[in-house]
Amino acid sequence: MSDAKNNLLLFFDRPSEPCFMQKGEENAVFEIPDNYYPEKYQRVSNAIGNRFGSDAGRMIPIRNIALPNLDLPMELPYNEQFSLFVPKHRKLAGRLIDIFMGMRDVEDLQSVCSYCQLRINPYMFNYCLSVAILHRPDTKGLSIPTFAESFPDKFMDPKVFRQAREVSSVVPSGARMPIVIPSNYTASDTEPEQRVAYFREDIGINLHHWHWHLVYPFDAADRAIVNKDRRGELFYYMHQQIIARYNVERMCNNLSRVRRYNNFRAAIEEGYFPKLDSTVASRAWPPRFAGTTIRDLDRPVDQIRSDVSELETWRDRFLQAIENMSVMLPNGRQLPLDEETGIDVLGNLMESSIISRNRPYYGDLHNMGHVFISYSHDPDHRHLEQFGVMGDSATAMRDPVFYRWHAYIDDIFHLYKYKLTPYGNDRLDFPNIRVSSVSIEGGGTPNTLNTLWEQSTVDLGRGMDFTPRGSVLARFTHLQHDEYNYVIEVNNTGGGSVMGMFRIFIAPTVDESGKPLSFDEQRKLMIELDKFSQGVKPGNNTIRRKSIDSSVTIPYERTFRNQADRPADPGTAGAAEFDFCGCGWPHHMLVPKGTTQGYPMVLFVMVSNWNDDRVEQDLVGSCNDAASYCGIRDRKYPDRRAMGFPFDRPAPAATTLSDFLRPNMAVRDCIVRFTDRTRQRGQQG
């Protein structure tokens, strides 16, 4: 069975080449029944079978099954873009996921996939098969290839692919030199927003956003796929952290914090010219000119008719729910928003997944905001244009307006948090636990974090349809930091050992004009760096924690997963977790860029009582190393406190961070120093 399971991964190889062509490193060929060939190939099916089968490394016979009704998923043309934000596409994908989930065994799934791969839109096919593999009990051990390998066109300058085609046609496989992907290629330095392009256009960050939405799909007939523990709250917190991180990057680059996009009638000042080509749709991604205004949508082809006033209505109903601290249910009753679950209810309403408590009334604010912006260049389809980058979770974070939209959504969530009772000592203090200091070691100067550029490679070979076989490496430049340790001094004055939950954050100390930040502003800029549990014995304890072990991030190798690195036997626990482990903030973006003179920040640590925070569950073999933003597969979120605790609620009594401190907390002023040099991955120092 493991072979059949592994065969499914071949469908990710060269996604728009027919599956009867040779796939994978062993040149495997699917032997499909004659009636599976599309019409254009049916008359020559024997010749095709002989052509690709004669020197195949392995033949995979496909079982001829009675095929399910695929009319609905096939409504999306093969050569179109696909977006989870478009309600019609969501419906088609939901149906295809249900078909894949419903196949009785892996062989039948393989059969239906071989039929679909020849007919169904490649982007939608990849998404639906990925979700099914992540959620079917008999395929959970499979490692899905990283999306950037299957569809590199969504992540990099299209000039790279022309060079790659040349290299793969001319140079034998072993001797190929990496192609260099230009950085900062979308605008010149006269565009101030270009200063943070290294963040917005980072391949790892965009992969994180795509993978997060893969692990948390918002539509499927099987509610369990969507209804994961604290999923709405995680939608709020993951995006809140993206905005906090982006704001800090802006401040490091002499830009003001992002301005909310809250007036839907006003022009969007920022233009964005993505310079990406879609190989499946054979179209360039459309730009958005500076000063564009969103307009009423009427696009029959996408089954979208919606007026801007609808967004405003949904927004007003949302604000009303927060004002009343209760949500209107479809039966007219009110559901109170309590301190424990209110944020989760609001997150599900905002993202508008199928577990929204009242979708007809509260609508689809978050997704349709993406849709309105992504069609602003052609709202009535008169120019037959596809959506812009805001319409795709793999590309949305490239656009400056993504952060303006999410800053506003974040504001709305904060309105709810302002209505909650501030945390008292009973929640904040941990009696008998005294944190005397926290510091950073490593990289020479104490309490200094060092950043620089690094070049890494990604293999494009898997995504290069209709070109000679073999690996084609591309080299790209990204931010990186020198690894370091946290050193925490804790004194336990109680009688026995206790378990502590260590929570580490970092934030700027001054605003854009150099004035000290008030506590209320600073807490919204707190970036979570790590969270871990550790025993604290009576007396003094020195606790060292490596930055590489962060609960927020996944290592580079898993962001750009090299298939050769995964456990060989797909039945092993290690392999089973490889796929979910693709979800996590990229480790190379853990630390903000800082400045050449050293950007002042404050490191914060708190030790809370693990007995109060823990969630009783077995985590054996589960992928829990990036749980802060991604949760844990098939388990509960591993911390009972609110996400972002202790900074998720206001503290009116504290005007500065030092006013907020309790004895079980400590801070340390530190600096983030950027050096403008580039090293190759694998070199240190």
C-alpha cells in the first residue's frame, strides 16, 4: 500500500504535464485506461502509451473505476487562475475535496486523480489533493511537495523561467549552475514601499501564508476538516502577528506603521506591479495602478455580484456585535461573546468559514475585501482580466494593500479585546517565581541580535512543465540572523519544583519620531519569539534556550522541503508529520531586519504557571514545533491562555511596559544590528 500512497506524490510533479508522461526521479508512468484519455488524445492513446512507457522506469497500472460526477469541479476552465477567496471557486474546490475524501481506498483515489489531472485546473487540483492528503487517515504519512516547487511562477521573476528552460535544454543535469533570482525587482528605490519588499516578497513568508490556509481550509462538506480547535482565534492571532512583524520592519526602514484601509470609498494610494506570470493561465498577473478605487463587482464568469455597500453593511454589523458583546444567530437569538470563546466566534465570522455562526447576516467581510481589491482593475470583466495578487493566498502578502486591509481587520478584533476586563495579578503573577533577568548571548556583543542577507537555493525542476528532466536550481536572497541563546535567571522561592511556561516577546521601544511608545501601542507591536515549558527547581535556575528551537518557526529545510530529506518510509511517525510541519513562520524571518546603527528593542520574558496553562493531551509524534501560529495537527492548541497573552488585552493602569511588569517577568534592552553583506547558506559568521 505504501507504494500506491507514494504514487500520489507524482501528481505534484510537473503539474500541467499529462500524468501519462514520465514523472518523478524514477520516470514512473501511470498506465491509464483508454477511456481516461481526454478526447484530444484518445485516437492516439496506444501510441502515447508506447511512447512514454517504452523507457519508463516504473509502470503504475491504474484501476478502471466508475468515476464520480465531476461536472461541478470541471466548471473552472483548465487555463484559468484559481482563488479560494472567490466563492464559486471555493464551492468547486469543496466538491472536489469531498470526492477525494470519499474514495474508498488509495488505489481508487489514484484512479480518480489520474482522470482529474488531465482535465481539472492544475491549481485547484493541487490544492484539493493537498487538503485530501492532509486529512485522509490512509494518506496522512505523505509529505506534500512545497508549493513553490510545483508552481514556482507564483513566487519569482518570470525571467528566471526563460533562463531555466535554456539551462535545462542545453546543459546536462549534473553540470547546471544555479540561476540567480533578482531581489527587489518589482519597483525602484523611488517607491518608499520598496524598502520592505524583502519582507512582502519573501518566498518563505508567502509559502507560510499559503500553507496556513491549506491546513485551515474554510470550506468542505466534512465539517471536521474546517472545525479545528480555536481556528477562528488562530485566524485572528496569526494575522495579528503578521501585522506586528510588518510594522516593526517598516519602523526599521524609516516608514510609518501601516495605515488601515477603512474607507472603502477612498482611493488606494499604493500601486503594485507584481511582475509575475501565471504559466497555467498564460497571463501576466495584472497590476493595480496607484490611486485605484474599489468598485461594485459584476462578474458573471465568477458568479460574483456584490456592491461596495455590502462590505460596509457587513462591517457595521460586525462592529454592532462587538458593541453589544453578542452575535445575532440565524434564529434571531443573541449569542453572548464571552472572555473565553468570543474571539474564536468573531474570527470565524470574519474569515467566514463554513463554521461562521451566521454567514447570511455577517457575510464574508475578510474574503470579499480581498476579492474587491483583487478585481479593482476590471470589476465588470469587460477586459477579460483575472484577479490581481490579492486574490490568491500564495501571492497576497506581496501587495502593500494586504497589510492595510489586515491592519483594519486587526483593529476590529482589538475593539473586542478593549471590552474585556484587564488581566489582574491572579492571571499575571506566578507566586514564588521571580525572574531576575533575561539576556541574549551569541554573536559577540551581549544583547545584540545580528542580521544580514543570505543566499539559498530552491529546485525549480519539479515545476518546469514540458522541459527536459533534471534538477534546475535557482538562488534567491533573503534576510537571515545569526543564531543566539536566551539566558533567563529564575528564582523559585517556594518549597518544591514547579513547571513554568516561558513566554518570550520582543518589541520596539520608540515610535516613528523617536518618542517612547506608550504601553498600549507597544503591546500591539509585541512579536512572539518563543514559548516553551520548563521545570524550575527551588532556588536559583539559569535557563538557556536556543533561538533555533522557537515555537513560532520552522527551519529552512521544511519551508523549502527537499524531498530527499524526508523519512524514507511513509509509514513512520516522522514522515507522517512532515506535511503539517510545513506550516510555520520561516525561521530566517524570526528576527526583524534592524538597522546598521542598531535598532533599539526590548526583550520580554514571562514565566506563567504551566499547571494553569497546559492542555492535557498526548503529543507523541505530533508536529508541534511551530504551534504558536499553526496549532498542532489533530490536537488542541497547546496553551489554555488567550493567544498573544499577556499582551492581547489592554492594561489601563500601565502607561509604560515597566508599569506592567510583575515579579515573574523581566525585560532587557537590546539592539538589532543589520550588516549589509550576503553570505551563502551553510556559511556561518
